[in-house]
Amino acid sequence: MAEYVISINGDFVETADARISVLDHGFLFGDSIYEVVRTVNGRLFAADRHLKRLHASGHALGMPLQRPDDWLLEHFRQMHKRASWDESYLRIIVTRGVGELDLHPGSCATQTIVGIAKPLPQWPHDAYAHGCKVIVANVRRNPKQATDPAIKSGNYLNNVLAIMEARSQNAVEAIMMNVEGFLTECTTSNVFIVKGGVVKTPALHQGLLEGVTRGFIFETCKRVGIACEESDLREEDLHGADEVFITSTTRDVMPVGFIGDRKLTSVPGTITLKVANAYHDVLHDVANQL
């Protein structure tokens, strides 16, 4: 089994002893929210932005956080401090808590907080040197009128189905469209295209999570003089792009080399490389300020 550091409600436990009640609504109904923070040089990166999004998710579910930000930040640090590796992937899960076996959460008085740390994933060098493979999934992203994808919740079944579809085709990611056929995001990352020197990414109103790295890419592009904008994009825009890349907390900027079986011609593209290098600088600059 992979190596982890795990806590339940602030108490660190061995992996084999990490348990929550079967009556926890996070387990019963996926009634939970979460965030992932990474470290850079052993320091938390952009934890303030992740906590802001955690608060937004909780507010959207009528589940305001019961722990203060200072406690959550210190717990992130303690998880990394207990780790035996250099850089960490740090996840905090907040569930509605233990209650009656009833959809209504009124019986849940105290939230459950689960912390999980593991080594920061190391993606294959080849994915950056020659581009990764992605597919356009058949499964569609939840519409905003259902479980809004802007909420980083424990409801991830459509993402699970999409990544299963991707892996069955030896792809690392699946780009998901909404029910109207507009591109939204990948299962755990945001997607960007480059066309005519302009970087474009699906607009938030199409139904997607506002990625923290996505936000940094807008700032990074502005910093190096590259136009970057939200757009209503369809699959034909993806296939007609000059360059494509995906971004996430653990991937940073990863160029796309294949969309399905179609190979992109210039990988990594010049703009993708410029954005990736500039973001690398931002990553370390921000971390060093903490």
C-alpha cells in the first residue's frame, strides 16, 4: 500500500486505523467538500486560495466550516511535517458529519475532518517532453443546475467514469463536455488551447471548477505578455488548436501530444513552453513568500 499520513478530526492515526462512522453523511451521500494543497520547497503553495474555494464550496452546500482557517493551515503544515518525503500532496476532506440515515442533514451536528498526505505525484518526464494523451469523454459534466461543478464536493462519479474511459484508451486525462456540447474541464485538471497566439480556456459559466492553477495561468500570461481569455469552446476548437495543454495543482502545465489517436504537430508548442516556464517561476516565487 502507498505511504500516507492520515488524520481524523485532528488526531493522527495509522493508515490501518483510519476510520469514520458508516453513518457519516460524507460516506452515505457524498455530502462532503475537499481541497488539495501542494508544497513547494516544503512550504504550502497558494493555501489561501484553496481555503477560499473550500469556504465557497461549504457555503454553496449550506455547510459553513466549523474550524477556523488558522487551524486548517496549521494542520496542513503538520501533515507535511510528519511526512518522510520532500514534497507533499495534502488533502483536507470536510464531511457533513455523523447523523441519521436520512437525506436531510439536520441531524448532523459536528463535521468530520479527514486529512490525507502522500508524496507529491511525479508525472512521467515524457509527458512534458513529448506531450500527454487525452481523450474527449463520452460522459458529460454535471450541469450547473444539478450538482454545480464549481463546488469541489465528494460527488465525483461522472469524473470516475470519464477517467476510466480515458485509461481504457491509455490516456492520462479525459476532457469533459457539458450537456450542450461545450468544453468544460478534465477530470482533475483544466484544459487550455492556443490558437493564433491567444491562450483560451473554457468559460466558467459552461460549468466547471475554477481551478487555482487556472487562475495562476491567467496571471502568468499577463506577466509575460500573452493574451489569455475565457471562451465558449467546442470540440472542433480543440481539434483546430495550434497547441493544447492541461493544468492542475500536481501537474503544473502539461502539454498535450495526442487527442485520442490524433497527434498534435508541435509539442510542446512555443507558447505552452513559455507559459510553463513562467509558471514555474511563479510557483517558486509565491512559495518563498510564505
